[in-house]
Amino acid sequence: MADTEAPTTVAHAEPQVLRVAVPTPLRRLFDYRPGPVPPAGGWRAGLRVKVPFGRRELVGVVAECAATSDLDAAQLKPIVACLDDEPLPADWLWLCAFTARYYQHSPGDTFQHAMPGPLRQGRPLEARTRERWHLEAEPTQALARLTRAPKQQALVELLAQHRHGLVTSAITAQGFTRAQLQSLLDKALVTRSEEPLAAAPAAAGPLLAEPSLSLNREQAQALATIHEGLERFHPCLLHGVTGSGKTEVYLQLIESALSQGRQALVLVPEIGLTPQTLSRFRKRFRAPVVALHSGLTDLERLDAWEAARSGRAPIVIGTRSAIFTPLAHPGVIIVDEEHDGSFKQQDGLRYHARDLAIARAHHEGIPVLLGSATPSLESLAHARSGRYRHLRLTQRPSRHAPAKLELVDLRGRMRQGGLIPPVIDGIRQALNAGGQVLVFINRRGFAPTLACHQCGWIAECRHCDARMTLHRQPPRLVCHHCEHQTLQPDACPTCDSADLRPMGAGTERTEETLSTLFPEVPIHRVDRDSTRRKEAFDQVLGEIRRGEPSLLVGTQMLAKGHHLPHVTLVVVVNADAGLYASDFRALEHSAQLLVQVAGRAGRADRAGRVLVQTLHPDDPNLRLLADNGYDALAYQLLEERRLAMLPPFRRLALARFEAPREGDATTEAEAAGDALRAWLGERRERGQALDVHCLGPVPAPMERRQNRYHLQLLLSADKRSELHEASAWLVAYLEQHASRRVRWSLDVDPVTLV
Ligand code: ADP
Ligand code: ZN
Ligand code: ZN
């Protein structure tokens, strides 16, 4: 990614015009007249302002202070109010401006997306606080003065046990009242201090709460290499097999950043931010670890944001959107499982948090560490070209190497709940030996298809080009693309036969089969349906970690990141989904998933086995993965991408069009494609040719979804700047010409072409 200029933060004594990023989809700034009373520090970029917009008032951010406007000054409306004394943090402003430009998104909408809810609503950026109470007097003297107040004596005794004091809520939770605290305060027996709610500074003392592990040779080498560049932009790929101790390297890297008084920002995949992950960080450091995840309330999010901005929070860990957390003293950015799809936002502001992490680290001049056992081809290509340092961890601290994938031929075999007899025997053996078995199946529900055995009718969604999935808990048919639900019919709607059969297996069916085969063994199912309650998943993980022989049936929720030390056998019910898919990244993603799942086997003191069922045991890609591992396949896929002129060797941008009427979407997409090609032709004639190809429009792989028709136009180029120029032209064209009946969007660096 190219670096670009930061927005201007120079103070203007009395600017005539404020150019404001207003939260609308329009990709432009809006000019306003400054209000009559300038804020204390003068007008500056980064101040939030309330502005009139149409008939509403919106909260926007001043992007520029200017001397003149293209509009007549008399026409400009004045802003309603300035909401800040100080501009929002400069590093954050830069990142938002960069993001808006790079992803060709509305600047106002980008700011909006990147700030916590309360700031969007105009709340001040300040920490909420709480009170902490300390015993001031010597305990025996205090008790002597309170002989007629036994409750207050008890309170003194409680406080005497806590050298660092107690917060109000902890005291009232023990049955004391504020009135009792107040009377101790009146007698000068206690003192009261105020502290921020999030990331209150820890009492002075050593940095670490537990000693760090002594690194093995590869880990030490990796850490030393990162240390070479602590003071500058220094991108590194930590490419280490599952269980090779990448997290330990992160922890020690964070330790060095902290010891220099700097902050660490850690990004993890959506399903990776479990209490177990957090507790690993919290156990190591005495300093507060601030977590940003979807479970926070808006105000808690603001507290965390403020703590990071003020520098009080030395460690910030969060999912995708945490990349937009401001830092007072940025020291290092870590992206764990950098290949994970959840780093890419798939609607609205379609950014990739890993790519923004690189851009941000470059801007801040700090190291950035991308970690993965199965790096994305993008990162691997950068590592190979030397743009990123390539750090390898090939050994596990535990005795066992990651298990090899054993391919099991499904052809012509009877399946029971998706499993064939030799695999069922394997499961039995592993359970008898006291191990746990993880059965991975990437389909939730009972069966992916309900078909009529008489006439071949298949239950399909009324609103999508897709089949309905049969669920049993509770019984119904569900479309996984639009969530449309119907009751399961008793008879075929075409031929009236009652012989309707579920085809194929989903998690519910495999669970059911396993529970009849192994009635005495506990089974845990983990998928989106079984874990709708937030705690349900953690509860299951807790039970699994106790180590009793048990069966786990799950989707990729179980496959990634979790440390499951007692699993000795992993079964992949079907490895074939990605082998012949049309999406050019399908094979990369399914190889990553297979290796991540396989990595759950044999992580502690026992060796592991991985059985992979497939209808294509001779597929050369699958064989290469099984015999030579992820890296071998990845390097081969890179060669194929080079020949096919696909990313990472060529840049893509995807324009998507959708409308309830097929004709509307097609007309619009064709007009846009023609216009862009005509413009590219003109440029060529003017001798300013851009090497940009425009392909399509073509129907999206699933053309009809939720009763809307989807088409796409694919732009590709060798040079980022040329792609940017062409897609900026297209976006401007669409903003001006697109019909209101059609929704369109631009996806820069799309991860999938659906
Ligand atoms: P990864 O993040 O690469 O999957 P982890 O950091 O979770 O791997 O490490 C796997 C296991 O190995 C953990 O239980 C961890 O405590 C242990 N481990 C990591 N590094 C060391 C080390 N240097 N010495 C001993 N044990 C280690
Ligand atoms: Zn039928
Ligand atoms: Zn549907």
C-alpha cells in the first residue's frame, strides 16, 4: 500500500471555510462557515462539529480548514456547534483519511465507522471514572474511635486488608453503604481517589506478573530479528506451524515495547478473542490489557478507546475494527492468524484490517508482525520478495510435530452421518485410548439438501439461487443465504410422494449418528446454532479442556486458534468443498482451514492423527497438501496465480451491482462497463494509457440472493495507482449517473468474487 499525506492539522486563526466530513454515502467533504465562537484552541482539522444537513443535524469531523470555497460564501451554512476542545487523535485522523482514500469510501462514513458509538452521537471524549477508597488511619486507632459504630468498624477491617484500596462497587457488594463510607471520610479515617474506569494504572512494580518462557532457538532468532527494527517500519511474517509458540513471541515482543513505554496493538480473528486468549495476555502482564470485542457496550468501547488514546492502556487487543484504535505511544502492531477472513469487512466500508495494519505501521514508523501457520499468499509473496522479513518456526515445544493429513477415499463407501466405517473405527480406537476426537464438518444443520426420492425435486429457497438446509433442532428448512425459513413439507410439492430424504450431512446429523454409535461418550456440538448464547461456547471449551474422553462436532468455529490439548484425532468429514470451486482463492482458503483444523490434533503430550475424507484422493493439490504440507501447496498456488495474472501479482477491484429487477442491474452494470472502457480508450488516444482491464459485467456466482439480482464488473491492473485512478473514475461516474433502483459498491482488493 502506498503512503499518502495526512490531513492538514495546522491551526488557522480564522478560516473562512470548514470542510467537513459528514456521515453520508457521498464521497466528498461539505463546506460550512465556522460558528461565531471559535473553540479554545482555534479551528483545526479533527474537531467534531454538529452541522445542518438537509433537514437534520449531523455530527461530522472537520477535515480541512480553508480560505475559500467553490461555493459562494454567503450560501454556506454555519456550523451549529463545535463538540471538542481538542481535535481527535492525529494518528487516527490519518488512518481514517487513508482508509477513505484507499477504499474509495465516503470520508464522513469512514470517520463514523472508525469511532465508538458515543462519539458519533456527540458525547465528549473523556474517561468515565470511579472512586477508590483507602484506609488513611492506622487500623487499631480507627477501630478505637468507632466503638459505637460496629458496621463502620467492619468497613475499616475490610479496607485494612486491601493495601491498594477498594472501589466503591466492590465495597457495596459486601453489604456496606455509601453513607458509611462518607462518615469515615468525614472523620478523616479514609481517603477517596478517582480513577478511570478502563485501564486504571497498575500500582508501581515489575512489568511481568509471571516469568516469560525461555525461548527455543527459532523463537529467539525470530524475536531478535524483530528487535533489529523496533524504531522503524519493519514488517515481519512470523510463519510458524500450529503450536510452534508464536504467541510466546508476541508476548515477549509486547514486553519489549512496554518496557520502552510504548503500546502494543494486537489484532485477532473474530472467533479468536476468547476468554482463554485474553487470559494468556492478562496472566503475563501486570499492566492492564484492554479488549475490544462485540460484547462491549458502547460506553465500555468509548472507555477502552479513551484509555488507548491517552496511553493508559499499554496493551490493546481486539478484532478487525480495533485497527481504528488511537494510540498515544504506538510501539508495535501484531496481527495474529493474519490469513483469517474475518479481517476483511465484507459490507459497507470494505477494509482489510491486516492491510491497514501494514499501512498504519508504515505511517507510525513501527514494526508490524503478521503471524500465521498458513500465511495468505499475499503475505507469503511479500516475505519471499524480501519486502517482509520471513521468520520461520518449524518446531513445536511439545514433542510432537503437527500430524500429517491421511486422505481417506470416500468413493463407493456407505456413509453414516457422513462418516465411513474405517473412520468410525478410528474414532472408537482414539476414544478407547482415552483421547478426545474432533469431527470437523463445515455445514451446520442436519443436511444440506432435502430431496424427493421419486422425482428428484429439491427444496430450494424462494428468494435465492440456493438449496434450503434441513435443520432438526427445531425442525425446519432454512436458507443459509437469506435466513428464509419454512416448515419441512410432508410430501413432495411436485409428485406428492412422501419419500423425502435428507441428503448429505451437517453438524446435527453427524452429532446424531455419533451419539447412537457412542452412547456412553459425551458429545459437544459447536456451530452458530449451538452457540447462540455467548457463554455457551466458552462453557463447551471449558468442559473440553478438562480432558475427559469426548467427541466434538463442529464447524470452523472449533477449527481455528483454540488450544485443545487432549484432542488426539481430528476427522475432516469432507475436504472437497474448495477443490473445484470457481473462486480463485477457494483452494487457498480451504487448504488453510484444513491445516488449521489438523493443527488441533496432538498439541500437548500425545501424538495426533488427522483423517481427511475425500471423493478426490488423487487430486494433485490435495495430495501435495497431504504429502508436503501447506507451504509446498502455497508456493505452487503462487506460481499459478502469477501465470493467471491474479493477486498478489495483479491488483483487483470489484464493482458490484444489485437490484430487485434483473434488467435494472444488467442495464446499469453494462452502462458502467461501457463508460469505463470508453474513458480508458480516450486516455489511450491522448497518450495517457492506463494498464487497466475491465471485465464484465458478469452475473455474480449466486445471481439471485434475497430476491435481488447481482452482477459484477472486475477491474484489474498491475499498478496500484492506475487501478486507483480507474476505479475513482468509475465511482465518480456511478455517483453521478447510477439509477436509484440499483445499489452498487466498490470492493478494493476483494477477498472473494461472490
Ligand atoms: P501458536 O501460537 O504458534 O499456535 P502457542 O504459543 O500457543 O503456539 O504455543 C503452543 C504451546 O507451546 C503452548 O502451550 C505454549 O505455552 C508452549 N510454548 C511456547 N513456547 C514455549 C517455549 N519456549 N518453551 C516451552 N513451552 C512453550
Ligand atoms: Zn417428487
Ligand atoms: Zn434464500
